[in-house]
Amino acid sequence: MVRSPLTPQQIAAGKRLGAHLREARGERTLAEVAHAASISPETLRKIETGRLATPAFVTVAALAAVLEIRLDDLAGICVSGGPAHAALQP
């Protein structure tokens, strides 16, 4: 099966998601967060830079749990360009 190319909207959503996750990571190292989410640092790097625009749901859910971000906020960022609720929670 051949995967269809990503649309410009999907690419933009992936970049917004990555930027938000990078901001939420704050001072924590990429390796620390990746390890806590049980993903490779390279996968997290690709997500944060927008090179992996459509990460698997379980990956996003694991990152949301580690970074203490609501999944509906991440969904809002991907779908509409802004969080559904408060963007980053202290």
C-alpha cells in the first residue's frame, strides 16, 4: 500500500504540534523526555521539528502524559491552530 502525500494542512499541523511540544519540554533534555515517553530521542526530534508531521496517537498520548498536556489541547492545536483550552499548564 502506498501512502498518500501529506497535505499542506497536515504539514502545518505537524509543525504546530512539534513547536508546542518543544515549548512544553522547557529545560528538560530531549533524551529525558523521550526516555520517559518510551520513544527514541530521534523520534522526538523529528516530531519537534515537524519532520514527522503525523506521529502515532500512542506516541502523542505518551508525550502528553510526560509533559502534562491535555490531549484535547493538542487536538485543538492540530485541527484549528490553537488549543481547545489553556495552552500550557504550569
